[in-house]
Amino acid sequence: MPRFAANLTMMFNEVPFLDRFEAAARAGFGAVEFLFPYEHPPEAIAERLRANGLTQALFNMPPGDFAKGERGLAALPHRFDEVSAGIDTALRYAEATGVRRLHLMAGLADPHDPAARDAYRRAVTVAAERLAPAGLDLVLEPINGRNMPGYFLNDFGAAAALIRELGLPNLKLQFDLYHCQILHGDVTMRVRELMPMVGHVQTASVPDRHEPGTGEMDDAFLFAELDRLGYDGFVGCEYIPAGNTEAGLGWFAPYRKA
């Protein structure tokens, strides 16, 4: 049975961020993820995890100025020093929270630009190598252009090719079922093909990014397929509740932590 992680950036927005840990645990989740923890001290995040018996499944490295539209720095030439500083910051939060995998956002850049491709390859390589001594995986996530126009890493094949090319043992694919369906379709065959390199999975319904079971995909089939493929990691619930978060958790009942 999949192990679901509530995404606290999107879910339980009825309460302030630090109170969402308790809300997720009360709803039956055993793990959480979120986009960024950096507005709060690492000790505050760690305390909420401990107090509520939660595992930190994932978070993103610093993305640049997210409020001003930046969506990562890795593919941006001349921003490597900021990428490097962000790795240091993320490692401090990783040590405090016990997370085992971090996502490096690529940024807004042309995937055909040689300078952007070189910058991204360098950033990915350095980040993975610096995470390795701490026993952490680096995950890369292709993101569709409807939700994030201009995002550099917008193709699952390109992400897989880079992971194979670099051959770093702690470099993995973040397979978001929602993004894959919008970018390519044929989700089941793609997850079967790419499962050996998958380090984290995320889910949301297509097309509206609401609760699983409310869109065009057979989400329950895909969750069962993850079991059939032997995936034992977390499935991050990176969806936008259509209404009240708890009222929309009917889909979660068969998977709820006892």
C-alpha cells in the first residue's frame, strides 16, 4: 500500500503552516512534504515533526526569489554561487528534519540553450555529490508548461537521459503523475519504464490538480501499479483541495494510517 505524504504547502491551508503538521497527523498521514521550509527555523520544523510522529518525505532546495517569479536557479548561467549557497542551507534543514531526499528546481530557461544545459548539468552534478556524504538523494522533477511556463526541465525523457548520463548513484527522478499526464500521457507505461530510477512520486488529479479520483486518470489503478512495481517510497499529495482539505479526504480512506 502506498505511503502518502501530505503536501503542507497546498493542503490544510485552513490553519497556519506550522499547525498543518498536527492537522496532517490527525487526518491519518504518517509523512509530509512541502515546497520550502525556509521561512521557519529548522528547529521549529523538526519539533513539529517530532511532536506529531511524522516523517519528512521531501522539500525543495532554495529556488531563488520565488515571490518574484523565480522557479529555481540550476539552469541559470552566472547563478551557480547561489545554487551552492542553497545546497548549504538545504543541508542544514535536512539534518534537522531527517529528510532523505531533496529536489533541485531547474528554473526558467530555454532547454535548448547550450549555456543553460551546461549550467544545469553542473548544478545537478555538484548538488548530488554534496548530498551523497549525508546519505541524501537528489531528485529532479519535470514540470509541465501549463502550470509553470518556461520551466527548463519539461520532459521526462530528457530528465531520464541526464540521470543515465551522469550515473550518480544518489541522483533520482521525481515522478509526478500529474505532470507526466499533461506533458506526455501514457503514464502507466512511463512509470513502468522509469521505475528503476524513481526516487519520489507525487500525485494530483488531471486536469484541475484537485484530489485524486476527481479527474481523468484512474488514480487508484496507478497507486496499485506502484505497489505492483515494488515502489516503497512516498507518494506526495501535491494537489490543491477543491474545498476544505479534510472534507476532500474521502479518497484517502483506504490508505489512511491506523
